[in-house]
Amino acid sequence: MDLPVLWFAIVGVFFVGYFVLDGFDFGVGMSLPFLGKDDTDRRVLINTIGPVWDLNETWVIVAGACLFAAFPEWYATMFSGFYLALLLILAALIARGVSFEYRHQNKHLEWKRRFDLMIVVGSAVPAFLWGVAFGNVVRGIPMDADHNYTGTLFDLLNPFALLTGAATLLVFFTHGVVFVALKTDGEMRQRAMRLATRAGIVTVVVGAAFLVSMAFVRATPASLVLSVVAALALVLAVLCNAWGREGRAFTLMALTIAAVVLAMFTAIFPDVMPASNEPANSLNVYNASSGSYTLTVMSWVALIFVPLVFAYQAWTYWVFRKRVSRAQITAAAH
């Protein structure tokens, strides 16, 4: 495997990690209006991700840094063409992070409601817009010979991209609600399982429409296999949740997300940013990558530090593996 291909795979792995981990953060945030009957319930929900949400979010920073260093042409085209969407994602992530830190600073209910709304919006907007962005990457965007985006904002809001956004929104929501069931007990766990089952049925329908559409938009044998894996994993996740096996359901939801992201990456390979107007204008792993010296240095750095990142992430989840209950929240308040 040559270095540009290797780094294309590494970027894909980092996006898999981000969408699997921050994906359930988004889902938990979006579940506040559905599972948070009172302030204690909402505090339980927030505390399920409280110790890990900021760590999960760093994956997108690492993915973006890898993209910038390994594929500067891809980075430049994507971030200039999708500037408004990525700006909205950034603003939503900032609003969500601020809300996590400040909602408990005042006991007034109106204060908390406003920050809860920011959490919901700050979770739903990225969940949808990341799908829109990656849907456009798979579909291809109009570019000139210098790889500059030549379309408009409305070109990005095409039916396939919007369907992709709806699919990611629902998948992340279901993923997050299953995580709530995994991390809570008592009535909250039961309500989360029921909600995950209902949401899962809708997710299966929309997800199936997305996977079938992607097969017609752009596909390779590998992406088709991964799409089938994603579909089967999603159906099994919904069934396991309905059977009270939330641990297996969460694992299968993570597999679903990983398979979908990898299906998208394998569908466009060897391109990294296909041109919808003229195939010759497309960016691929070779004309978008940095020089061999840069990629070699990055490979040695990744060999040393990526295993450390994985180990620290695993250790963090092990430390905070216990379930969160209303009793714990009530006791902490006194």
C-alpha cells in the first residue's frame, strides 16, 4: 500500500471514530425533549456523556488535521465549497459545548431550558449537516480544472444529500438513545429502549432508502458489501434493543455507522472529491496528497501516537463504565 492510499484509509478510520463516538453524543442531546420529563431526567441524560463528550469531539479535530496535512487540495476544496455548512456545524458544536458547561450554573428553570434547547439544536444540526456534506462528497460536486467549487449553496441541497442528512440524523438519534439505555437504569432505561425501538423502525426505512440511493449514485463492489453489512447490523441492532440486549444493540449501531462511513470512502476511491461536471477535474488520492516526505513523517508519528489515542479512549470508557441513575443525581444535589 503506498502512502497516499494509506493516509486515505487513516482519514477514513478517524471519521469512523468520530461518527461512532460523537454520533451517540448527538443522539443523547437530541433525546432531551423525548426522555427528559424533568430536570433530574435531563441531568441524567447529560451525565451519561458528561465525562466523554469533549474527548469524542477531538476525533474530528484530528481527522481535519490529518486531512489538512495529508491531502491539502482535498481540504481546501471541501472547506471552501462547504464553507457555510461547516461554519454552521462549528457554531452548533460550540453552542452545545457551552451549554454542557453552563446549564448548571443557575438554578432558574428558564436558564436551564434555554441551554437545553441549545444542546438539542447543537446536536441535531451537526448530525444532519455532516450527512449533507458527505452525501455531496459521494455524489460529486461541480469543480473547475483548478479544483475550485463552482456551484452554489442550493447545489449542495440536492435530494441525495438531504436524504443522507436525514439518514445520519436518525442513525445518530437511535445510536444515542440506545446508549442512554446502556448507561441508565430503572424507568429511564425502559423508556429509552422503547424510544429506540420506535426510532429504529423509522431509521431502518430511511437508512434503506439512503443505501439503495447510494448504490445508484456511486458504488464499488466493496461499498456494496459494506452497505449490506450496515443494513443487516442496523436491523439486528433494532431487534436486540427490542429484546432488552442494549449492549449488543449499541455494538451493532456502532458497526452500522462504521460500515456506512467505510462504504462512502470505498465508493469514491481512488477519488477523494469527485467532480460531477467533468471527471477529469476530480481530486484523487494522488493529485490531492502531500509529498512523500510529509506523508512518511506523518506515518511515523501516527504509528507512535494513534495506538496511544486508542488506549486512552478505551481507558476513559472503562473508568466511566457504570450506569447513571436518578438516585445518584439527587444525592449529588444535596
